[in-house]
Amino acid sequence: MIKLVCLKGENKGQEFQLEKGRKYFFGRDHACDFPIRDNCIARQHFLIDLGEENKIAHLGTANGTYVNSSMVTEQVLRLGDVIRAGSQEWQVVE
């Protein structure tokens, strides 16, 4: 199991536990697993898939998803990585 710790944004300081074998959607839509109130984030902005590998996938929005300051379309997540979307930031921890 990994956690995301919110470093910046409305949920700063909160931790979100993510279970292996699941997919999690992040975006403004209330149907997302983690709804985010930020006008720079799309209704469905990015996906974290905790399958065989822990991956993040950008869902094709105009504003982009960043891991460690690099824009990504899909990437394996590692402990310590920092995810940024809009004005929000999360760090991947155990």
C-alpha cells in the first residue's frame, strides 16, 4: 500500500491511502475517487493505477500532469515522487 500526502492545495497535510490492485481517478468531477476543487484541473485529470506497477496516466487535459516537474502522459510512480496538477501537489510515500 502507498499513500499520497498533499503538499500544496486545499487538502494540504492530508494523507490518502491507496490500495494495490485498484485504479483511482483524480479530477474536479465528484464521481472521481479524489475530487479536487481547482479550476485548473479537468473533471477527470489523471489516473493512478496500482496494478503490477504503480503507474500514473494523464487523461489528455490541456493543463497537464507533472511528476517531479516533468509533464507526463504515463509513468511508473516511485516512492518520493511529487505529482502536480493545477495548483495541487502530492508526494508518494509508504
